[in-house]
Amino acid sequence: MSTPRTTTDHDEIRAWVEARDGAPARVPAAEAQGGGGVLRLDFTGGASSEDIEHIPWDEWLDLFDDQGLAFTHKDIDVPGEESTYFDFTPRHD
């Protein structure tokens, strides 16, 4: 298992997500309540319990910054397998 890593670097986040066949998304219903929506990442083959809307990376990253978030992730979960573990945490600049 790898140690979780936290970053705000857009290129690092995008590369990590795309290496796992993920895509930027948000929960549209939350957008109607203000704030641009709740950010999500949608991974191929993943089971999403919420209706999500795929959005372009530039829009997703703008919302990520506007909401003051950091991205915590693991590279390896089980030996030999890439992890899709991630969490959004408050940014501490």
C-alpha cells in the first residue's frame, strides 16, 4: 500500500485520474444550490450512486480552485494494482 499524497497541482491531478481511466464530473443537482456543484471523479467500471455530469477539465479545475480544495490520493492500493482512492480536503495555503 502506498502512503496517501496531497496535492493542488493541476497537471498531477489530471495525470493521476487519466492513468486510471477517470474523468472529471460534478453532481448537477448541487450546482442549482450554488457553488458550482459537488466535484466528483468518474472511473470506468465504477459504481456511482449519484447522477453525475461529465465536465471539461478546465471547468473542473476552476471549480476545484474556487472551492479551495486539495486532492489526496494513493498510487498503489494492493501490491501490483493502481489505486483509485482519493479524497477532497480543504486546502491549507
